Amino acid sequence: MKNEDYISNQIAVYKNSKTLVEFQDKLKSAGIHSYAHIHANGEIDADGRKRYSLIGILMKDYSKGTGDKAVTVSANISPEQVKFFLSRIEACVESYSFLEEKIFGSPDKDGYAQVTKFKLIRATKDAKGNVRKLPWYIEVENGKGIPVQNANGGTYMKPNSFVSTGKAYANMSDLDLYECLSRVCSYINCWEMAMAPYLIKKAKEELANRQKAA
């Protein structure tokens, strides 16, 4: 495929000599039966898989080199989480901490499933009390762990079963993170305005047809 033919799903990117943080479009619309959600939130596809509307985060650590030497990790967050993170910057919060851990997919022969860990922290001072020039810390770690079902049917990772396969992090200024999240939020808003009219129209037509048939 020629370079000019490639269509990228990149929304925003931050990079320096050691790290890359890329925000990707993984948004999916809800089905007709749950049209008012706009975003897919667990609907079952024709192939039996659940659909989720997400923003992907791809990170690369170039500290040990490029190509095969670079560490590449990824995680997904919801559109609402992106908007909330941006609101923390707009609210000028001094400190903030968000940690999320997901275990998913079918377990392998040894009982391990995929795990992603996402961390977003704002701290004005480091461990020694020095003022941080780049207060935001973003980290993604990939690996595997043993899934366990709780009494409510949910799944969590068995304690001490996590095996890391890669981790990358970046320190960012308020402006660095704001630029990325602002662009992602603008894209989400545009996507919603583009998708919602068709989805709502189709759903209303289906409802009207059912009422006539009844």
C-alpha cells in the first residue's frame, strides 16, 4: 500500500526524543435497539463479540532504541473518561490520580488472559519535595493475569498473578495534555454530531413502522 493511500485513525499525538503518546479513534455507534446511547456500550455484534465505543491510547518507549528495540503498549478508555480528564485541567486541579486495570479475552492454555493498566496522575512535587515542571504523568502497562469471577458475575485479576510484557510512560505539562485531550474531545463531539442524526432517524422510523404494524 502506498503511503498516500493510508488512512490513519490518529486523533492527537505527543512525542519527544524518548516517548510517544497517541490517541486513536476507536469509536463505534450504538445499535438501533439502543440508539439513544449514541456510543456502543456492550451490544452484541453479529459475530457474538461485544461492541464498545473507545478512544485508544498507544504509547512507545524509545529509550532503548527504535524499531524492535522500542517498547509498544496500548490501552483503551471511554469517551466520557476523556472528557472528564480534560475537565480536571480546565478546573485547574492541583493533584489528581486515576488508575484503571482491565482483564479481558479468553484465557490461554495456562489460564492467563490479557491485562491492560492505565494510570494518569497530576502531582506538583516529586518524592523529594521539588516542584515538577511537568506535573502530569501518564503510564500504560500491558501483560497477562489469571481471571477470577466474583459473585456478581464480574471478572477481576487474581492477586499476584500479573506478568508484565511492557510498560511506557511520559511526563507532560498542562498544555501538552490539554492540547491532546482538547483535540480528542473536539473529535468525539464531531463524531457524535455526524453519527447521531442517522442513528436517531433510523430508530424513529423503526419505532413508527412497529406501531403501524401493531
